[in-house]
Amino acid sequence: HAHAHTHAHAQTHAHAQTYAVPLCSGEAADTQGGKEVNRLFKSDFFGERALLSNEPRGATVASVQDTMCLTLDRDTFLAILGPLDQVMQVGL
């Protein structure tokens, strides 16, 4: 299922089972090893590599202000789009 989440201090860890997709509003920091590597804003997304490859995410994302984002688990993603193995092999 896809869900909308609104949190003042939401945090999504690298090994969580739910993969988030676009931020609808707000701002979040993407960190690896405790160091900020990216700042995310409205319409940015994260967790896509883990969603496609079924591997743990490599970063933690935490909101830095009131933030709303949608989440999508891999099972729902595959149910909607199907496996994308052939597309990924072609490099599209």
C-alpha cells in the first residue's frame, strides 16, 4: 500500500522495509555515516535504488522541518509496475 506521512521529525533509516518516494512538501536531510550528503525538497525522492534492487537503502533520511512524503513498499511497487528487470538490463 502507498501511504502519506507527515512528521515534524520523521526519520527513515537505511534498513527500513518501506521505501519512500516523492516528498510532497517540506525539507529533509539525506545522511550516510552521520554526514549529510544531500538535501531533499518538494518533488525529490529517495529509496529508489533499494526499491528497484530489493537491497537495503544506503542512507538515512530525516526531516528538517514539517515534511509530508508518500511511502511505497516493494510489493506494492511490483504489483503496480511489475518487475523491471528487462528494462534495467537495457539501461533505460
